[in-house]
Amino acid sequence: MSVPRATVTPPPPSASLTKLGEAPSSAPERDLVQLAARAALASAWRGLNPQSRERFAQAPSPSAVDRVWYETQDGWTAPMHRVPAAPGGSGEPVILAHGLGVNRFALDFSPELSLARALSRAGFEVFLLETRADRAAIAPERAPAFDVDDVARQDLPAAFERVCQLTGARRALYVGHALGGQLLYASAGQNGSDDIAAAVTLCAPVTFPRQASGARALRLALGLLPRDTRLPTRAAAALSAPRAGADLPGGLGLAAMSGDVARGMMMFGAEDIPQGLLRQALRWLEVGWLCDRHNTIDYTAALRGQDLPLMVVCAEGDPLCRPEQATPPLLAVRGEVELVNLDGGWGHYDPLLDPRAAEAVFAPIVRFLGSRRARCW
């Protein structure tokens, strides 16, 4: 990528205590409220499922040991959660990016359900990416509204630069699920792919069933909301968790993972969605392909001829990304490509959170990136 230079500064001392614009509150008081809410939801689950022996929700047990911060050219500061390489590992850097409406727990949920830990065991140094769209990000004063284009143009190049600065690598590897993969395509389409040693995208569509009139109307309606509006998907997911039985609906993209893990993600892994990201996603439904905000750049076409080794992971059972929606970038790039097409028993989040993922998904990703380690140096 031809990247804007990023200035690295530590976060303000108060950054981890409150969200921007919120009044500070007592941490013990906040924890007590959260515990009471979780107990009430667990009680509701038991009432709705009296015969079930499943626990209500499995809480994540992430592995990241510290946070490193990067700053974008336009003044946003955001963290990455660092998982060091296993002892004796060569330490090639891998950036992992989560999808829309979820957080890093989708990529690092537990020892058995963690792409981050699989890569760390294989000797990679892992950085779980957060962007300006995440809760921990710190906005500059009078920050304008942002969308997918802004995150791709500003956040990803700054994160790549920071990772290379920390590790001494010339390039970094990248793995993105859903929006995380789409951000990779958009960033490479705008900035080039010089800093990307190789990439893997999972369940990241670049074409969409057109819903022109409905998507346009909703997109315009969202534009009337205040620029910093976030859809309250965290609360909605938590409140919905007790009604999610062991057989979760495939429409959620949770075809095969265990119920307690799925409910754990609904309780702990959901994130509010900035309206700017949703507006651009609606733009994609309106025109039918992955494009910039004005539909002047087709991001898949912009990949054409770029030297980018690429693996695409998709699933026949994914209601949010059919294989034909995910595979066009394989025909666009010039680098070596590989496809992992899972069968109809896999949903949208199963490639990250189903017990079978370690063998069927993580192992091919480790192998693909491992054979391109040398491109980092």
C-alpha cells in the first residue's frame, strides 16, 4: 500500500475509563449492574429452557497479553491486542480483523476456538485489530462522520505501519472475517497492496443481491440521524440471547456452533454499529457490488493485477455470503490464490467458532500464510 504516515501516541489517561462524550462512572458500580443484568438474562434462559442441560453462555477467555496503539493521519487513535508468537516462533506479523457488529472475541474466544491462538502456536505474532468503529477508539476533536472508505483509507494503513514498526517486518500478513475482509479489499483498492505479504478473507462478500429501493430508502433515512449515532446492537443481542435455544436459527449465520458459545457471543461479542458503516453497506445492496461511497470505485475491479497472494474461505450454508459472492477477488489478483469452500453445514460465524474450525479452517490458513512467511521480510 502507498500509506499515509502514522504518528504513534499513547492514549489519553482517561481513554480506557469512559467512551468519548460519556460521563465517567464508578467501575464497581458498572460491574455490579452488568452482573445483575447477566444474572437476569441467565434466569430468563433457564425459565425458557427448563429441560436443557447446557449452560446459558460461555464467557470468552481471550489470550492477548497487551495493547498497542496506532494513530491515523486524520487523528483517530485505536488499539490492537497483541498475542506473541509461541517460544521459538519466527514472529511474522499477522493482523486479524473482525466483522461488522462483533468484536475481537470472534477471532479469539477460547483456547479451542481461537484463530489468533492457532496462528500464535504456529510461530506468528498476532495483532487483533480494532478501528475507529470500535468502542475503545478515541476520536479527535470535532471528528467528522466516517464510513467504510475512511476506515480502509486511514485505519488499515496506519495499523500496518505500526505493526511493521513493532516487529521490524517489511510487510504484514492479514486475515479478515466479513467486514474485516471487505476492508482489506477496499484498502488495497485505494492504497495498493505493497504492505500486504498475503491475505485471507473469510465469508466476505463482494457482490450482493440488489435491493435497490429498500436499501436506498433506509440509507437516506440513516443519513438524517446525528453523525455519531450507533445502532444499539449490543443491547439487542444480549436481550435476544435467552430466546436462542440450542438449535439456533441459520438466518443468524450460526449453523453449527454450540448454543452456549453462540449465546456467549451474543452476550459478550456484539458491538454497536456506527451508522456510517451501515449506510455504506446499504449502498452495496443498492448497487449490487462492493464499492466506495459514491459508487465510483468497484473495489474488486481495483484489485486487478495486484500482486497479492490470497485465500478465500466461504461456506455453502452461509446465508450472508454465498460462495459466488466471495470468490471474484480470486480472479482479480495476480498473486497465488486458494479457495476453501465449506459445505452447507457451515454458517457465517462457524468458520471461526465451531469446534471443527481448527482442522477445516485454521489449519489451511496457517499453512497458506506459513508458505508465504518470507514475503514479510
